[in-house]
Amino acid sequence: MDDIVFVTADSVRRDYVSAMDHISSREILDGRTAAQYTRPSLASIHGSSLESVLTGEVERPTLAGVLGDAGYATLGLSPNPNTNGVFGFDEGFDRYDSFLEPGNRGSGLRQYLANFDLLRRVYYKFYPPHAKSDNRPSDREVVEKGIEWFNAAEPPRFLWVHLMETHRPYGQGDDAISKELDQKAFFKPNKLTDAEEREIDAKYRNSLERADRNIRALLEGIDSDPTFVFTADHGEGFGDEGYYFHQPQLRRVDDCLVRVPVVFDGFDVEGPLSLLDLAPTIASCAGAEVPDAWHGNDLTETDTEYTITIAPWHEQATVLWQDFEHRLESRDADVTFESSRTDGATGVEGDVPEELQDQLHDLGYMS
């Protein structure tokens, strides 16, 4: 069985992948996300489950669990509080690190006030996404730890690495857009000057170039020639539909957010596809049994004819059905989901530790 390296990068749009020389030198397939922001999207990838979009947790059986049962050493690293083990992301991994810094406990009053649109502006003015980016390791540090873990494990090995610096504000320190520009783009995108729009675009493209270099370093640093898979959890808005960034509370399912690049190196598959198809296809190519409970297709056996994207935020969601020629969109719908699964993760926001809620607030993922 071949080693497998699976890399996801935050907020990579399909139409910007040309900024990633190493990635774009490979065949790029068109992918459609199952959700509009990180936690439900990545959860749906690892559990191949639309239910994961609605619960915000990785439903079992997971990709790592299935590969572990097939004899793989399973390793996962993701410097994002959305992928903490409390949401089931560590399920099935032999070694897992989400790099959660437990300090700086959240204020319950601040979290309550952030529920109101007017006060959200005040919140983001004083607690922009820059606020705790220094508490997270750089992507290069995450990659170096992934190389160390991978090379120390016995083959066959499955490694998942999530890269975070492509997320707004697109880096740390001077690499990032300024707090002032971030706030202007978030709240007053129609007031941006041409020069400011170009600056945001350049900072984003620079972050993609750094991610590309980190992926190259990862693949060159490990001690094998693995099967390689790459995708993004979602895209990013740059004024296309009148807003900047992905802003999950807007419940948008525009192409700039839903359409992402996919690389299947070592797989004889074609797109377009749903990101729900990743786990079944990876498991099949690894010689593992593909669970009947998974919602995605094994692309070595079946083409994907349509995709479903759900953009949840608290009690409502936008639902998009598309067959790559037509789109059917229901905005702010009440969504119910029935499933025959009996073995799955469950939970609500109230179960999330307060220090983790604080980090999610600082990234803009809880309101």
C-alpha cells in the first residue's frame, strides 16, 4: 500500500490556484465544497457526510479511522481551532495536534454582545483575526512537524496537514493585510480604493505562494514518494458579490466560496466533483473498504453528476444544488436532515470549551 499525503489549505479559490506553481503544475480538477466555512467543510470531507455540515462535527466512520483499520499509521496536524478534537477531528488518528493554546479565556459578556450586528462591528474592531494569529505556529513549523511524524512512523502512512496562513489576514506580521484595511474590507468594501483592492489581492496571492512552497517542502522532506491529494476547505470573496472574505454568517454559496481546486496525484479520476468524494476515493485507492454510510462517490468507479452545498449559520442555512450546468439555490432555509446512521458524533456549541470558543471568535467563526 502506498503512503498518502493529504494537504488542505484554507480559503483557496479555484481561479487563484495559478499563484501556486508547484500545485498548478499538476492536473487541477474542479471541486465543490459541501459547506462555506472551515469546520463544516473539513468535517464533511473527513466523514464524507452532509450530516457533518449540520452538526459541525466529523461523523463516523472517518477517513483516518477507515485507513487505520486498513493498516495505515494515521497522522494529522491542523493549526485551526475549528479542527480541535472536541469536534471529532482527532477520531481515527494515531497522532493528532490542533495546536490549541488554552490561555486567554473568553469573556462571556463579549461573546453575548457579538450576537448583535452593530456590536459585531465593535467586536471586530478590537478583536480582528490578527488578534491571536501569533498564538498559532507558522505553516512551516506545522510542515516540519508533519515531516518528523511521517518519517518516524512505520509505512504505510496517511498524513493530513491543514495550512492556515492562506486564511485572512493572509499571514503574520508584515505578510498580513493591516488591521485597518481588514476592517474596511469587512465592513465597507464599497469604499475600498483601487490601490487597496490591489493590496489585498497581492497579500492573498503571496500567501498562496508561501503555501505552495510549504507543500513542496513537505513532499521533499518526507522519506517516500506518496500518493498526493490537495484541496481547500472553501474559497474567498474579493468583492465579487459585494463582500470580502468568506464571512460564514452571510450563508453565501457563491462560486468564489464553493469552487475550489483539487489535485489527485496517483489517481485515475476526473472532475468535476464534490469534496464529499475525497474520502471514498482515497480509501478505495488505498485498498480499504469504502463505508456504505459515506455520502460521496468513489471516483474510480462512479462520476459525480451533481453536488450539494449547505451554508449553515445557527438556525438557518442556504442550500445549493448544482449539476455543473444548472444551479438551484434556496436562501436562508430551515433545513432538516434524516439519516440512518447510529454511530456518529453529536454536540452543540455550548459543549465547546470556553478557551476554544474564544479562538473561534477571534477568527470570526462564532457570533
